Amino acid sequence: MVGGKIESTARDIKVFYVNRWAKLAVWTLAIKKVIIKDIMHRINLKLAGFTIVELLVVIVVIGILAAITVVSYIGVQDKANTAALVSDLDNATKLLSMHSAVNGSYPVTLAEVNNGTGPPASPGTTYDEYFPTSTGYCITASKNSITYRITNITKSRLGACSGPSRDRFSVTKWNNWVVGAGNITGYSVNGDGNS
């Protein structure tokens, strides 16, 4: 019986340690799962959103890009408006020259050219002033606060024929204008609105 008791005790010890190792393995596995789950949770928390600094950097970059876009768009729009004004004034000059060639003089009003319909204009362009004489004229056109003028002997240029937006070369009394006469209403110019 002694031998059986030893066997039984050895077996019990073996079972005891196997159970202990099994329990330890289960606990270790459970702890590893908890640790892994905790680590993954912490990683997900860090990846779940952006910091305030990151968001501010993105907002500043978007703001800079928007400002560049707006500035370049405004520049392109101003160039387009200027091109439309110059084109409209050139077309009006051609119509006035044809009217002068056919009738011997420039019309009294712009409405008389182009078979009584006036010179065509781009959308938004208005012909503000027209000063005819027997030898020339000056036309002012504006579009979106940009004003250009043209005479029968000059190209389109920034400014108006008269008024507060005229430049120092604009002639204000076109009905008294004689080419080369100079000194028109206080302006010492050659009479062509140019010199």
C-alpha cells in the first residue's frame, strides 16, 4: 500500500502542477489579451482624431490657398474687364470713323452710329461720355469701376474725358478743341489729349 500511496501522491502532485500550469497559462493568456486590448484601445484613441495644432495648420494652409486664389481671380477679372473696355472703345471708334467718312462729320450723339442703334457694348460696359467736334471726339466707357477713354487720334487709355476721374492729359471742353491749339480750359496740352 505504501507503493500505491506514493504513486497516488506523485500523480496528485503531477495533476496539481499541471492544473497550476494550465491555470497559469490561462491567466497569462487572459492577461495578454487584456494588455493587447488595452494597447489597441490606446492606439485607436490616438488615431481617432487630430490634435488642435494639426487642425490649425490645415486651416492656415487652406486660408493661404484661398487668399492666393481670390487675388489671382480678381487680377484675371480686372484684366478681362479692361480688355472688354478697350475692345468696346475700339469698335466705337471704327463706327464713328465710318459715320464720319459717310456723312462728313462725327455724329452729335453715340446713338446715331450703327444705323441708329449706337455702338455695341459688352455686358456691363456703359458709354459714360461722348464729346464730338468737327475734327475729333472723346469717348469714356466704364465697367465695374474701371474707366477708359479714347479719342480719334489716341489709343484707349485709363481715365475719363472729363470729371473727377480725368487725368492731367484729358481735355474737358471738347466743343472748343482745336488740334494743336493748346491751353484748353487751363490745360497746357497740344489739344490731342496726349501731350
